Amino acid sequence: MANLGLSLLVISLVLYMASTSSTVESAAATRPDHTNFIKASCRSTRYPDLCVQCLSSYANVIRQSQRQLALTALSVSIARARSAQEFVHKMSKVRGIKSREYLAVKDCIENIGDSVDRLSQSARELGHMGQAVGQDFVWHMSNVQTWVSSALTDDNTCLDGFSGRAMDGNVKNAIKRRVTGVAQVTSNALALVNRFAARRRTVADTEKP
């Protein structure tokens, strides 16, 4: 329950910021430069079309902030991972599920749960970084990058549990579709986190006397 509360808190923060931004801009249409920023940033991801699709509705929140872009991408990943975890849990109760599939489903629930935890840690860390610089920034970013990478590994570990012909079936196919979607948005979030880290370090280097 604590993990769910943290996940909902992070997502609520992004939605609140979106609402605030919309109010400030008097519900104005999304500015083209904000959308173009997202499109340009998403080119660095493995699934650029999915990236743009997931983040475009937050353009007025993200504006042209690499940090806000990464934070929003993490929030999207948390929401999808949490939804996938609930879906997989329901699949464990499907009538006639094979014993091997059931074991894989139980392991997958745990893996996705770990993914939610790590993504939530990452979003919280990134949200609290503020204007951290130097080694302080490097330390915080290292934590964020490690946790998002671990979350992606958790997603892939879940998928690996359904490999092999003996696991063929509707349960496997349904779970693989859902978890693959989580892995894709998490991969994109990691790319955007890495992009933010690289940009900040580049700016810091150019500002050195």
C-alpha cells in the first residue's frame, strides 16, 4: 500500500502541475515550440513515436525543460507499470491457467512491483534534485539512472519468464503485450533521463572558468 501511495503521489504531482500550467496559460493551445521540443527529444529514444504519443499531452507542463520531460516520462512509466501489475494479478486468477504459467505470473507480479518501486524512487529523486550541481548532481543522477535501468531489467525479467513453447497460450500473450508496453515506455524514460544528465553536464562544463 505504501508503494501504491508513493506512485499515486508522483502521478498526482505531474497532473497538478499540468492543471496549474493550463490555468496560467488560460487554457491556450499547446505552443508549437513545446511540441517540437518533445519531438526532438524523443528522437534520442528507442521508440520515438510512442514517446511523442505519451508526452505530447503534457507539452504545456514540460515546455522546454529537459528535467520536466524526464520526470513526466517517469510518471507515465509508473502509471503503466502499476496498471500492468494489476492486470497480471488478474491473469493469475484465470480459470484453467497452466501450473508453469501460474508460477511465471506470480514471479512477474513481483518483478513489476519492483519496477514500480524503482521508478517511484527515481521520480522522487529527480523531483527533489532542484538545482543540484557538481558532484551532488552526479550522485543524484547516478541514483536515478541506476533505478530506471533496474526497473527496465525487472520488466524484461518478467517477459523472460514466459519464454519457450511450453508457455504458449492466451495468458502468456496477454501479459507479454502489456508488459512489453511498460518496457518500451521505461526504455524511453531512461533515454530521456540520460539525455537530461548529459545536457546538464555539458552546460556545467561550458560554465567552468
